[in-house]
Amino acid sequence: MNETKSHFRHHLFFCLNEREDGAQCCTQHNAEALFEYAKKKAKKLGLHGKEGDCRVNRAGCFDRCAEGPVCVVYPDAVWYTFVDEADIDEILESHLRDNTPVDRLKI
């Protein structure tokens, strides 16, 4: 059986769900702005969009609202929470660039 190589080494998915009933969700914690920041920063670091590199993607609800905002790195299945651009920098630089997950942000 031939092993299939993934187009991207990592995907970084950000929950950008907004609950209509006003219940807690990631968008209430600046997730949209930090997603946009992550895309720009990943491009600046040369990590985003090229085959074999990383892709920063939007996602719907992960059902982990109480731990939000939430993002996840696949295929590693490492879940993170974050509060600011410094946290995003650390995820991008440590995990996606240097292959070292960020223990302090894991959920």
C-alpha cells in the first residue's frame, strides 16, 4: 500500500463560531481578529500556504466553548487556547515552525 503525503504539514484551525443565542463562544474572545493576525504572521514567517508548510483555516464550532477561544493543530491533534498576539506568535513559532508544542496553552 502506498503512503499518501499530505499537501500541508500542519493545519491550524480556529473556531470562529458565533452562537445566535448569546451563549459563550470563541468570537466573544477576539478569535476573528487573532485568526487574521495568525494568517498574516504565518505568511511573514514563511510558514503559510506553500505545499509542505502550514495552512491557517477557519472552522466552525469545536464544542469546547467554555475553554475558548480555541484553535487546534492537525495532524498533531494539539488543542490550544489563547488570549493575545503573543500567544499566537508562540503557537506559530514554537509548534508550527519548530515542531515543539506549547504546553502552557494546551487544553
